[in-house]
Amino acid sequence: MRRESINRAPSRRLGVLLSFCALQLLSQIEAEGQAPVKDPAAQFRTALSAKVQLLEKQNAAAVAGLDGWLFLTAELRFLSVGRFWGDNAVAVSRAPKPDSADPLPAIIDFNKQLKERGIQLLVVPVPSKAAIYPEKIFSEFSVSGGDVAAPVSSFYDELRANGIEVLDLAPRYIEYRAREHDELFCKTDTHWSGIGCVLAAQAIAERLRPNLAGLPHGNDYTSNWIDISLDGDLGGLLGPDAPKPGREKVRVRSVTDRRTGSSVVPDPNSSLLLLGDSFTLVFHDFYAANAGLMDQLAVELGGAPDLIGTRGSGATAVRISLYRHTSKDPEYLGKKKVAIWCFASREFTEAAQGWQKVPVEGRR
């Protein structure tokens, strides 16, 4: 017992120090005669900025929050920078080149290319865990106090103003939190939980169902909830003195083909394409099988979509993967009517390759 207390002390002291510094920064702003930070979203960003500065000085890629929750430093940084597009992009983006810092031109270009080929694009950024559970970072903040990720919502409005369809999952997640107790994200991992994945699939299906007349609408899939255990990816990113979490139990909805009992297989001939980062794969082929976003969409829509997923960036890398598909099969895009682009929202500032414009297919 004594050894456990000694091992946990550095992590606890760091957490207390980070929270204290963040609150001190807020007090300092008012003490120096600057306008008080009254907006909850601005207060949250200020507190996060102070925390991120300390974490980056210590080269800490992840941090322990409250009640066993772990958070990715890059995700906290994304939420702390405020406006991240337009003139602000170069100053806040992690992109290696200034011309790929702004996500807006690349997304507009991708939408335009798909539209020219008769394909509807639906952009589905996954909310940051800290935006849905802000009280697990700072106990004084909560989602009931206002939108702590207001700049992100403003960016989605900008996308819509440019003719791009966006599905913001945050309102649905927050509404679910208000009436249910199931966690929408893994505590020790960057990804959503099983219920978070299912809610996303249901929201996507509601939005797209009228546009997918080409998909079969039978009852060909069966599902049941099962428990899995995983070693979350954030535990290994904590500092060397931080206690490592044990395996985490997560409930997921497993989907199989009703007729054969086999796994759902991506359908390359489907009119629906799901592309994105590891959020499309996390329960499909590495922490679990048969329970990923593609599997859930098969249940909700009655037919399996096609899938192009990457464990890397959902910003540029996955669009390069699409280009490679179309280069091998020039008729590939002719089969598609709708493309769902699902990726972690932190990619707007944290994407390693930035936001490059990528052709959707080679010249014919």
C-alpha cells in the first residue's frame, strides 16, 4: 500500500500543478486589467492552453485527468487554439507547410471533385473526448455550462456556408450524456466507446437513409452486445513516473450476417463509401472485430458499405488511399453515390501531413 502511494504521487502532483497553473492564468488575466474571461468556452480554452504548455515542456503526449480518464495532449491543444482556419491557420496548425495548414480549402476541393462525379459528401468529424467530458479535465467545467468547443461549431457553419454537408455528433452525444450513464469514449484510449460508435452510425443513417435507395433494406444482420477488454493507447503515452492503467472493459455491439453467421464484409460495389481514420477501424479490426462503424452502418442501413480506412491521418492520408483505389480501378467512383468522411476532429490542427489538396482519381 505504501509503495502504491509513492508511485502515484508524481502523477497526482502533476495534475494538481496543471490545474493550479491554469486557474492562476485566468486570475492573472483579470488582475492585469484585461477584460475578464466570462465566456465558458473561452475560459475552457484558456485553462487548456496553460495545461498544454506545461505538458509540452515535459514532452508528455498524454495526461491523466480525473476519475481514471486519460487524454491526448494533441487533442487538448486542438481545443485550446480557438479559430484554426483562414488567417489563423498557419499560426496554430501542426502542418509541415503553410499552404497545407488551413483545412477549409482542401475540404472544399474534395467536396467539389466528388460533386462533379455525382457523389454526395458527408463530413463526420468525431468530437474530442475533452469536449464531451470537460469535467474530467477541470472539475469546474461541464457541458451544461455551454459549448466548450464553440470555435469547432463555427467551423462547421463555415463548411455548410460553402455547400458542404456536416454531421456534428457533439449535440447528440451531449444529449445522450444527459439521460444515460454509458460512457461515449474509452477512458484510457483516444477512441469512442462501443455506444459512441453505435450512436454515430445511427446519426449517419438518419441523415443518409433517404439518399441511399440503391442499398438493400432487408434484415440481413443480427447484433448483440458483448464485453471486450483493451489496453488503451493513452497509457503508454503517459510520463515515465505516471502509474499505468490496467486493461479497460468496453461494451461493443457485435454484428454478423444473419444468414451465414459470418462477419460483415465491405462491399466494393456498394453505392456508399465510408472513409476515414482509425475511428472507422477501432472495433472492426484491431481492438475487436465485427463492431466497427462499417458494421454498425450495415445494421442501420440494411447493407454493407465499402470501406477505406487508415490507422494514420484521416485528413490527407486517407484521401491519398482513395486516389490509389481509383488509380487501380478507373470505374471505382462510378459505383458510388455517397461518401462518408469520418475522422478525429483534432486533425483540423494536428494532422501530420496537414491538409493537402489531393485528386480523387488519376487523369483518364
